[in-house]
Amino acid sequence: MRGSAGLLALALTLAVPGSARAAAATAAEIDALGKAGKLDDAIAKGRAATGEKPKDPDLRLALARALGTKARRFNHVVNVKVSQKDLEKGEIKVPNPNLGDSPLQAGYDASLFEEAQLNLDAGIAVAPTREDLRAFKCFLLTDAGRIDRAKAAIVDAAKALPSNDQTAKTLIAFGAERVKKDDFAGGASLMAPVAAAFPRNGAVQADYGNVLTRLGRKSEADAAFDRAIAAAPGDKRTARTRAVAAMMLRDYPRARGAFDDLSRSGRAMEDRFAAAAAAYGMDPKGSLELMKELAHPTASADQAVTDLAYQWFLVVKEGPGSAAAVSLGRKLAQTQQLVLAIPVLDRAAQANPKNDEAKKLLAKVYADLGAPALAK
């Protein structure tokens, strides 16, 4: 009996640690810790939880969020003034080229960043159609400036997720994020697979065409806008975006046609005026009657429109290389009527290649439009 009691006591003693072990944290608990700023706790509990339940996609996502948030808080300052001697001494750590196509941006810590990616990949392997997992993976790669890897993730997401407008809206946003950082090339690269996957989504095609325009990739931009108009023939926003893009590219015939279409369908004075401005870009003298008509008081109830048309009418009479033309271009630039300023300043620069003011004003207009490269 005494021996049996001893064995029972030993069994109970051995059983205590296992029974007293804390239950693994849930995804909601890990997320709550992260939102509270307790990232170290969130990561520790997330690692423990995924260790116990490696095929739980919610845990993988929660841990990746905590890792990604902490990784982004490492605001490293990169020394870009690196000499060959520094490299030879081995005092400068060169980014690992195998981890991506460019150094991490936004101050990401590489180790935590890659751990987050591994957890997202593990979650996606279990739940390949989960939009939240794929979207967060794309976000981290996009935010960190890993354009090639982000593009690959977007391609995979487009294949795995439902082919609908919601997926298109989610995926096109990553390219838009790069554009917000003035990375138009990166934005276009990330938008390209979305545009290819959703050729009949007018908003996607218009956004893609807009970015291509700012890069000066005219033929591709025209094709994207043609698809956008075909997909949404009655959408005014899409049509106006195409018209403005054509004016920015100084394709005045296309711009005039697009603004004329808008004017006929909506009867907006701004579209009618823009069409006349595009006509001036095509042939200053040929736009004389259009400007004369707009300058007539009965053409518009808006005195500002009438006055501007009259000034333009005088410019047409004096010539595109006149002081009046430069003055009008300056006024349009100062009042942020940037699209209208383009044909005036463009024609002024063409009429007098030595007119530095017209060139500088045109460069400023394009800079204000976020497309400085188009001034050339």
C-alpha cells in the first residue's frame, strides 16, 4: 500500500507541470497586444502559439502583423556615402542581394521582416484564398520597397483570389501606395499585373494609364485608357482622366477629341474651354474662332470664363511667342489651372526656343502635376 501511494504521488507530481501549462494565446489576444504597443509580448506569444498550432492561418497572420509592426519601427539611417575602402575593411554591411531587388525602405529590420514573410507564406499555404493574408504580404513588400517580390505576390494573389471588382480594388492599391511615395516606376510595375488580370475594370485601367502617363509611356497609356473607356463608356471620371492625360502628353488632337466628347455629353463649360485650349495646342490660329466664341458674354454665365477666353483670344491674335502668351501661361500656372497652361507655354517655347521663362514655367507646371519628366 505504501508503495502504491508513493507511485500515485509521483504520478500526480509529474502531471502537474503539463496540466498547469498556460494555454496558447489566440490570434485575437496577439492582435490586442500588438495594438496596445506590447509588441515583444505579442511576438513571444505568437511564436509560442504558432509552434503549437503551425497550421492555424489566423495565428500566422497575427504574428506577422506584430513582427511587421516592430520591424518597421527600426528607423535605421543608411549611410549612402560608402567608399571602396569602407567595403574592403568590412565595416559596412552590404544588403543581401538574395533577399530582394533593393535595400529595405521605411526603416525595416530585415530579420523581423523576413520572419513575418515566412509566417505569411505558411498561412497562405494552408489558406491560399484568404485575402487578408495575401494583402498583408503585398503591403509589407510594397511598403518596404521590395518591388520585384511585391509584384510576384500580386501576381499570385490575382490567380488565387476571386476575380471580382473587390480583388481588383485591393490589388491596385499597392501600386497606388508607391505612387504616393513618388515612385511612379514602382507603382506602374505593381499595377501592370493587376491591369492584365482585370482588363475590363475601368477604374484599374484608368489608374494604370494615369501612372503610365506620368512616366511618359504614351502608347501604353493610350492603350490602358482605351480599355478604360471601353469598360466604362459613360463614366465621366474615366473620360476626364483620359483627356487630362492626353493634354499632359501634349497629344492635343486626342485631348481635344476627349474634351469635346465630355462637353457634348455633360455640357460643362470647363470641358468646352479645355477642348478649345487643346485646339490652340494643335494650331493657335485655328483656335481663334473658338476663343472668340467663348469670349462672347452670352457663351458663359461666368465672368471669369469670359475674361480668360478674351485674354486667350488676344494671345491668338498676337502670336504664341508673344509676351502676352507668356503672361497668360504665368497667370494660369499661378492660379493652378495647370492643364490649361500646358498648350500655352508649350507653344510659347516652340515659337521662341530661347524663351527661358516659358520653359521654366512649363517645367514648374509639370512638377506641380507630379510629372516633372514630361517637361522635356
